[in-house]
Amino acid sequence: MTEPVTTMEAAPALGEPLPEPDPVPGCAKCARLADERERWRRMGNLTRVSDCNIWMRRHPKHEHKVL
């Protein structure tokens, strides 16, 4: 019979969070996502703020690069 595990693994090292992306001037989708991000921030929903940041970095067929 094996003994039960009584210790936890070490917490993962996550590093610094990414900075929030700036909307690209002239991109309607970036502008909409930035507005939505601020609305969620005012409502205190930081999960949705994070979602908007991810969508802004990755929106499909993006004709400009967002780092």
C-alpha cells in the first residue's frame, strides 16, 4: 500500500503580466474593444477586461500588428 501525499507542489512562476494593448488608430474593431474594455473596468469585471485585451491582440485577419 502506498502512503498518501501530504505536501503540495510549488506554485508556478507566472512572470510579469502583459501590458494592455493600445487600440490601433483607424481600426474600428480595436476602438470597439477598447470602449468595451473600459465599460467592463468601470463595472469591476476584470475577467472581461482581460478578455478584451486578448481579443484586441488577436482579432482575426488583422491587417496591422499589435504587440
